[in-house]
Amino acid sequence: MAPVLSSLGLILSSLEAISTLHAGFSDDVIQQVRTNLIAIASQSWELGTAAEALTELEWPSLSVFNASSIPPPHVLDSSDDASDVLKIATDTVNAKPGDSLALVANDGAVGDPASIGVAVLLANWTDSSDTSYGTAASGQLDYLLNVAPRTDSGAISQRSDQAQLWADFIYMAPPFIAYYGALQGGDNGTSLLQTAYEQISLYRDVLRDDNGLWRHIALGSWQDATHWATGNGWAAAGMLRVLETIVHSPVASDFEDSSSNLAQWIQEIISTAWQYQADNGTLLNTIDDLSSFADSSGTALLASVTYRMAVYTKDTSLIPYADKAFTLIQNSIDSNGWLRNTVDPETFDTPSAANSASPEGQAFVLLLQSAYRDYASSVASGATPISNSTSSGTSDGDDDDNGTLVRRCRLVRHK
Ligand SMILES: *[C@@H]1O[C@H](CO)[C@@H](O)[C@H](O)[C@H]1NC(C)=O
Ligand SMILES: *[C@@H]1O[C@H](CO)[C@@H](O)[C@H](O)[C@H]1NC(C)=O
Ligand SMILES: *[C@@H]1O[C@H](CO)[C@@H](O)[C@H](O)[C@H]1NC(C)=O
Ligand SMILES: *[C@@H]1O[C@H](CO)[C@@H](O)[C@H](O)[C@H]1NC(C)=O
Ligand SMILES: *[C@@H]1O[C@H](CO)[C@@H](O)[C@H](O)[C@H]1NC(C)=O
Ligand SMILES: *[C@@H]1O[C@H](CO)[C@@H](O)[C@H](O)[C@H]1NC(C)=O
């Protein structure tokens, strides 16, 4: 496991401070969750999400959350070689038939194969001896922009057989389009960053409901108007990756209005969603339907976005909800490293069967750990203020006179 995994422990062990920071998941748990993820991720969107989760967890200097990640180095250090991420890219490109523009042929989904595209672009950028990655990435972009069905408003469909919009698309395609543009540079690159932003805006026009949450699926031959927790997570987390790609690109200053809109659109989802958090920290599968069941997957993904948005905005008012969700997720991982109490990612509206696990749920745990690690490190460095709110439940604390809960916890290394 890469050394970065233990850096959270180091930061925390050197910090005896007034803090709401907790220790995060142990390295052992994360290692098991990661092993299980790699063992069961097989569908296009699962592989794309796994690649992103592994990048953020193990190779954070290459992830768009790092200010100096764009462009990545042309040659990776042997200690920072992103081998598991690049393996997903290599396996995908090797399996792709030559006549398929999409990275995964005949997938049915338009966006999902593109989710692997970020890893393919990284492979192209860091291996100049093999042109197959660049060709595959440009074919995938061509498919999205010029072949896939669109709505009348110009939104690229999530399905290849009809024009239908799914919240899931936001995590699958715009982050790839934006990363492609950021690496390309020049006018064409800027135009791709603009396209990624516009697609999000067109999707939001259709999927956002009055209370700020997004419906899952609209248009086409059938719909899912529920405020699916994972769908809202896909939308918020996808917008966040595009936002980070834009602000870390060389043309960030051309996109100030777009960046500000994206931040507001993400905040709108998370601030609404947490209003429905159950006492034990979970969100329900349909966020605002009390008859729905608890879903740890969507909870983990939205908590990860909440930690990262606190770093972005310096507003820590939602951290207590994320901390409560973090505890719930810790309690939902069994002794073999499987996240329990997930929604079945293929039905959207039933819990996972007792003997099956959610590949995307496994990835969301890694995204949560990475987001928490970066949040904790930002707090430790003073860049993000300590959470000032009173409802956090993950560590010991006392109420002081002015009502702010101040926590003095000796944070010890967990291993
Ligand atoms: C970002 O990555 C660079 C290496 O490219 C590294 O030096 C730096 O520490 C990273 N920044 C953060 C905040 O992790
Ligand atoms: C692939 O990498 C090369 C640089 O090594 C770059 O010139 C080219 O634009 C890249 N292709 C894509 C699709 O990003
Ligand atoms: C920009 O895009 C246009 C149209 O797709 C293409 O003809 C042109 O070669 C591109 N320019 C660069 C510098 O890649
Ligand atoms: C958390 O609370 C929800 C809603 O009250 C409940 O359905 C769920 O079973 C609880 N989860 C755990 C792990 O206790
Ligand atoms: C906590 O800080 C944020 C950002 O500074 C502020 O918007 C919020 O009102 C504060 N909350 C409390 C309870 O003081
Ligand atoms: C509340 O108390 C904390 C800790 O004693 C202090 O840092 C903070 O400035 C106080 N806030 C106000 C509004 O008095």
C-alpha cells in the first residue's frame, strides 16, 4: 500500500489540539475494502469509479483535487506509479474492439464507459510509447460529442438507444470531458471545459427539483422521479470533480462564474440531503421518503463530497453531518471489509441481497477516506477552520461557555 495511506495517522498523531478530527478508517480496513473492490468491480461505471477512488486514495498528487495535478508528469516515479489505476485503463483498452468508439463496446450506457476515460488519459499522458491510449480516449470523446443521442436542449443522453437523462451521467462523462480539455489546453481545451460545464447545467435544468435534490431519471421511455441518494451523490461528486478540474486548469480565471455556480449547485444538494439524515447517521435510499430504507452507499458518497466541499468553501457547517455519516459507515463495514446496508446498485430501489455487495459502495468508502484525510490535513494545516458546530458525535468533547462544542482529543495513531 502506498505510503500516503499512513500519512493521515501521522498528521493526527502529531496533533494534540482542539479539534473535531478523528482517526478515519484504519489502514487494515481500507486495505480489505480496496481488495474487495478490485475483486468485484466489473461493469464500466464500477471500473471508472474504482479508478477514481484508487487515484484519490493512493496517488493523490495525480487526482484533480491536487492543485498541481494538471498536467500530470510525463514519467511517473516508481514510488508513485498509479499501477492499479493504469491497469484498469490497459485492460479496458486491450479489450476494446477496434471498431468501437466507446471505451466499452455495446454498453447500453453512453456515460459509463467514459468514466474509465480519465485513467486512459493518464495512461496516454504518462506512456508516450503507446499511442493506443490517446486514440481510445479521443474515440470516446468523439462518441460522446458527435454520436450519442441528445435531448432537444443539447444534453447528451445517458442511454445509447434513446435520449434519457440520469443523474449518474454527471459522475461518468463530464469529469472525463473536463480532464480531456484541461490536458489538451488551447482553445479546444477551453471549449471542452465549457462543454463539461454546459452538460451539467443542461442536466440540472431537467433533474433538479424544487427542494434542491435531483430526480434520478427523466425523459425517454420511462422515468425515476425519486430523489435517489446515490443519484444525488453521483451528481454532487461529478460536479465537484469538474469544478476541481476547472480551478486547477491553466484557464481557471476564464471560468469564475461557472465555478461559482458549480459550487453552489453542489452545496444545494448536500445541504438539502443532510436535513433528512437519520439519528444514526444514515441517509435513506430515497432521501426524502421516510418509507424508504437506509442506504450506506449514497451516505458514504455524499459524506465524501461534504468533507471536500468544506475544504473548498472553508464553510464547515455541514461537517457534523459528515462525521455522523462517517461513524455510520465505520459501523457498516463488516469484519471482512464489505460495506453492508447498501442499495442494490442495479435495481436502485431494493437493498443488496444478503450475500451480495455493492462494487460502487466499496469505492465510495475509499472516496470517503480520501476526502476525510484531505479535510483533516487541511484543518491541521490551518487552511480549513475547525468545525464550529455542535452536533458532531464522533469524539469526546465538552461544551464551553459560549455554546461552541470544543473538543480536546488526543488523536493517536491507530496502527
Ligand atoms: C500535490 O502534488 C504535489 C506533487 O505533484 C505534491 O508535492 C504536493 O504536496 C501535493 N499537494 C497536496 C496538497 O497534497
Ligand atoms: C496523449 O499524450 C500526448 C503527449 O504525450 C498528447 O500530445 C496528446 O494530446 C494526448 N492525447 C490525448 C487524447 O490527450
Ligand atoms: C481543434 O479542434 C478542431 C476541430 O475539431 C481541429 O480541426 C483542430 O485540429 C484542433 N486544434 C488543435 C490544436 O488540436
Ligand atoms: C439507521 O436508522 C435507519 C432509519 O431509522 C434504520 O432503518 C437503519 O436500520 C439504521 N441503521 C443501522 C445500521 O442501525
Ligand atoms: C460556522 O461557520 C460557518 C462558516 O464560517 C458559518 O457560515 C456558520 O454560520 C457557522 N455556524 C455556527 C453554528 O456558528
Ligand atoms: C467560543 O469559545 C472558543 C473556545 O474557548 C473561542 O475560541 C471562540 O472564539 C469563542 N467564540 C465566541 C463567539 O465567543
